[in-house]
Amino acid sequence: MWLIMTALAGVIATAIWYVKAPEDKYKLGLLSLFFWGATLMWLVDHVMAYVTEGGEFLEINLDATLLGVAVIVFALFVWEIVLVVNDPKGALRKALRG
Amino acid sequence: MACFLVPMGEAIVTTVVQKVVENKEKKVGGERTKKVGLSWSQRLSWLNKLLWGGTALLALEHVWHGEVVPWPPFLTAMENPADVGPMLREMATIGVAMAITVTAIWGIMILVAELKAKAAMPKVKESLVRGGV
């Protein structure tokens, strides 16, 4: 389930990045690549597990859904830290100056 | 178990390479005019973002499943000698496959971006000529 949710987050982040492109003031390109990197890795993991061990390709249960939510929240959290540190709008700098 | 350590290892190497390339480009930048398309530091930054993003989110998944813990030896598979072999096998198969897939997709992204940049170049030259520049 977390694979599908991360892929969906990647699709949405990429669409929003494209609307604003080529400008990338808020580093949506970074967020998109974060989601796509994880999606690719989990896709490989799921395919290899399915080929070698069989069973269900996707885990669809509450735990897997909560993990999907946690993954998206964590990615957004990392992105926001990068955004605040870089402060492209200068908001933090202005706030600190008072 | 610890498959994400392979892409993480690659990410560490490519991050160092990107920093070195970036410094070289800055030095050369003043002497030469910028060529069309992406610079190598830009290309490598895409790969680093894919690898670090994937590594971070997979690390969270491993914490969630209790395969990674915040105390030594950090990987629960390391606590039992019988689990070390399967862990290394998983890293050699799934981990390497992850790193190869991400790098291959990145290669395709770069190829497409370069082809697009080259295709756009004659149009830019044409508009410059028409503009009388």
C-alpha cells in the first residue's frame, strides 16, 4: 500500500512542480525526486519479493496504509526542513530581524 | 532487512563526486562559456536526490517494521548470526537491483533532457538570427 501511496505523492508533487516550472523556488523538484526514488526502490523490492517468494504483490491493510501516511509525512517534513534552511522567500530572515 | 544500505552507499559516493565536480565547474566556469544542456553537477544532483530520498524513506519503512533500531548494532539482523547471511544476500540482490534501477532511470532522464535541450537549440539560434542579434 505504501508503494501506491508514495507513487501517488510523486505524481502529485511532479504535477505541481510542472505547473510552476521552470521556476522551482519552493524546491518541488526535490520533493518529487524524493518520492520517485523511494517509489522505484520499493517497486524493485515488491517485484523481486513477488518473483522469488510469491504471495500478494501489494499489502493492503491498516498497518500498510499507516506506513504510507507516515512515509509521506516524513518526506514532507524533510522537504520543509530543507525549505526553511534555504528560506527562498526570505520569510525566516525577515522574522528573525523583527 | 538492510537493502537500503546499498543505494545509501552509492548516494554517499555520488554526493562526494558531485561536490568535486561542482568545484571544478566553478573554476572552469570563468574561463569557458557554458555549454548547452545540463552540467554534470546538475545531472548528479538529480541522482543524489533520487538516491537520498529513496534511502531516507526506506530507512523509515525498516524502522516501522522493526528491522532498524536506534541502538547498536542498529540492524536487528545483526543480533542473530543466523540472520547475517540472509541479510547480506538481500543486500547483494535487492539492494544492488534497487541501486541499478534508480541509476538506469536517472540515465534515461538525463538522455531525454539532453535530447530536448539539443532539439530546442536550433529554435533558439533561429530566433536570435531573426531578432537581428
